[in-house]
Amino acid sequence: MPKVFKEDMFALVLQKFDFSPGHKRWILKSLSKKWRNWKATVKRDHYDSDLPIEEQIHSPPDRVQADQWKELVKYWHEDSKKVYTKNKSSRVGQNIIYKKGKTPLAIVREAEAKNLGHDPSRAHMFLTCFTNDGKVSNEELRKKIVGECIYFKSVANPIEVVGKGQIASMDPSTEVGGVELGVNWCEIHVQIPIIWDEHLMRPYTFLKTVGDAIGTPIAWPISLVVRDDDDGFVE
């Protein structure tokens, strides 16, 4: 909101209400927010980006002056063109496609946490939101995860970290111990056991525990994997 209009509105508020000194800043911020909300409501209810400008500028809403409506429509139209151009250029090099439509990532994460009983890992959210039933169809997507250092957690106690390693494969057809990983599992090369006697979820040959598997591949559920980010956890 232009400063001159803010001062006019502030003067009008003081005519109608009593305020103690020091509230001007809060009042002006509140007015600016209400002004933005009003413009958003007008745009939502009366502007259609699919219609030509000429068709809209001659039909201003009852509470908007004709000359101001004309400028608003022109501004929104130019803004829509900029957004379209930006989105189009972004899609050109895009190789990660969000699979959950219009459902926000936060909502998906909340649902997954409820299903799992604990916060989903970064890798689990990737499989849920950017793959088809856990299958990574684009080789570039695999490269974004394969090779990352991670921590893996216990199936009995999902908040307990049992080891540190590196993701070697996300391909469901990869075999570990002669058995294919399958959907929602990954191949991990164990580097540092943390709980040595933690039993492997898929033991094979002489490998029975995390401590047995130093330097060798194991299969582990993606939902129990978290990224190692500067020795911290990124869920």
C-alpha cells in the first residue's frame, strides 16, 4: 500500500478508535495485510486468467473503481504471463516429477508419519512422492540418491540408529544375498556399525548382524533410512 494511503487510513482509524501511543506501526502493518487480502479476494472472485483482457476490464466489481480495475487486470495479466514463462522454462530441464498432484508435500508427510508410526525419512518421502510404487524410472533420479551417506535405523525401535553406510542401489531388481530388493528397499554398504548385534532384516550366508556386515551390502527398508548431512540427520 502506498505510504500516502497508509497515512490517510491511519488518520481515519484514529478518528474512530482510541489507541495508546506506540501502536502506529502495528496498525499500519494490519492495514497493509488487510489490503493484500482484499486484493487477493477480488482477484479470486472476479479475475479469470483464461479470458482476454478486453473482456474483463469493462466489468469491474461493485466495490472497485473502473480505472483501478483496469490497471489491476493489466497487472494480473502480465504477472500470469511471467509465471507461465518461468514455469515453462523450469519444466524444460525437469527430471523429477512430483507424483502427488495438488496434494502438498506437508500433507503427504503427515499421512506417511501416521502410517509408519514415526517421521518418514528423506529417502522414504522421495520414493512416495517422486516414483511409481517405489520404482525409479529415470536413471538421473537414481544418481541423486545412490552414493549418499546415510544412517539406518532399527525395525524394532525406529528412532534408534543402528549403523552408518552408503546407498548403493535403489533398483528393486538389484540382488543382495541372491534375493531381489523389491519395492521400498535399498542396498546399503555398511561402513560403521553402531549397534553391532542388531539383527539384519535379511541375513544371508555368514552375515547375521550389522556388526557382521562391515564393508558388505545389506538390504534395508527405505522408511528406516535417513540422510547423513554433516553428521546430522535430515528427515
